[in-house]
Amino acid sequence: MQSIGALSGGERVARVPDWDARPWSVLYLRTQGIGDVILATGVFRAIARSHSTISLDVVTTRAAAPVLDNNPYVRRVITTGKGIAESAALASVMRRSKYDVVIDGKITRGASFIRSPTLTMLSRAPYRIGVGGGNHHLVFNMCVPRYDRSTTHMVKGSAALASPFGVDLETTSFRPELFLSAGERERAERSWDAAARSRSGNGTRWLVNLSAGALVRRWPDERWIALISHLRAREPHATIAVIGVEAERDAVQRVALVSGAAAVSAPRLRDALAMVGTSERVITSNTSITHAASAFSIPTVLLLERGEDQWRSWCTPSEVAYWTGSSVASLDVETAKDALDRLLASRR
């Protein structure tokens, strides 16, 4: 770590430059999950708007890149993978682009981490921004306060990365933001209209997402059926649409049919985001969908592991059904119904 820091560009400890003095090319590294990138969009906006001289590029995964479609605050999206060849290709792009600043957006790190420091070293960027703590000061020459996931939401923790640009963390909104095209919104509206016709629902639009990024967060179908049936009993005129990844199409159709909802095809990530953005309420165990709902200010019922509150909805009405076992299968239907009923009561 000391060697990487010594071989990196710039001073060992850098002072905040005059951002208005000249154009600055900034690269933000966020190569984690889809939800992580959604949550970071508010930080992207804050950095890009902090000074007219700043141009912001983002490195992320191919799976998460569609999150940034149509985003006016990101000049360029660079995709990469975890393989050596892809990392080498990324390093080459970074070196040719001659970035002035590289920001490591992963704030939940231990004492040792190699890939991001190596990339920032190879970029030769004179300013390297990241969270402090541990031995991070050996790599980053502009450290922001260490992130405490036990007490701080991920959005607030990531917001600290904007502070070197003079962004006021107390008065700036870091709400996630997604940008739908007119065509995406129109297709989603057609799906909602079809769902309403198929189930004679013309009330509040409820979007239920079955799929999760990991098996431990995939709630059993029979419990989804019970929860949606409960919603149907409480809201007889609601339009309830059920979505999931393409691999779970059969499960989506069965759950919708048995529970009195409508199955909606959302084969691509942008399709799912458009359904979230045109809904009025969301139920999910997938935090990526939760963060998308926050981006559109959609009230949410979230099935969440206890102790993981840093992934809750951000500045959006929500109710949480917590599970504490080895997977979400430990969550009983009654606990989820209670969370749903609380959201219904708060709405009224």
C-alpha cells in the first residue's frame, strides 16, 4: 500500500485546488451493484454541479451502466469487469484520458484493498479522493471522514466524497435520480393500462418485484401470493403489477395469477426502472428497486435483513419488514402484512 501510494501521481497530501481556475476532468469509480450506482447518482449530480469547470465520467459494471442512461450530469460511462484483461484495458483508458481527479466511490472498505489503488496509481491523477480510516491515507491524498455503516445511510456516507468540491453536505440534496426517456415512460404506461384492464383495477398502482440479487433475499412464492392477496383484500380497486427478472417469468406469472394481480414483462433493467418510475407504491426485497423508488419518491414496503438499515429508502416514506435468520425465508407473512398495513395507514 505504501508503494502504491508512493508511485501514484500528485503529492502525498493534497490541498483542495481552485476548481474555478481551469477545466477539470474527474473520474468516479463505482464498480459495485446496480443499487450502489443508483444511490451514487445524487453525489454525481452534486459534484458535476459544484463548478461549471468540472466534467464527470463514471466507471461501473456492464450490469449497472444502464442506470446512467440519459443522465445529464455524467459525460461518459466506462464499463469494466473484474478480470485482469478488463482491468488492464480500464487502466489504459484512464491513462490516455489524463484525469485530474479519481474518486473511489466504494466507501465500505477494510484496511487492505488493491484494485482501486492500483487503478488510481496507473491513472497518474494528481488528486485521489476516498474515505479515510485504516491505511487509506497511504493511497488517497484527499481523504473524507470514515464511513460508519452502523449509524449512517449509504447516501449520506457517499455524500462526503463531494465535500472536497465545496459541496455543503447539510443543505445539498443527495436524493438518487434516474432519467426515463419518453419512450420508456410510454411503454411502462401501456403496461400499467394493460394490467388495469386484465384485473379490473383502476386505483393506486402497486408494483411488486419478486426477484432479488441473491438467493438469500428471494422470498418464497407462496408468501408473495399471501401478501399480494392481503393487499388485494385491503385495496380491491388497486392495479397490482408483478415483475421479476426474465429467468423468473414463470414464477411471476403464477404469483400474479393466483393472487389476483397482473404479470408484467420487464426483461431489461430499464424496463423495470420505468415500471418503478410510473408506479405509486412499491413492494420488494430487492434494495436496487428500493433505491429506484427513492429516486422517484415512491413509497415502499421493503423486506430487509435487520442491521442493514444503510440500505433503506432515502428521504421517501417507507415501511420495513425485518428478517433476522440466514435468509429472507425466515420472514413470516404476518410481519410483512403488518408493514404493508402501516404504509396503507400512513397514506390515509
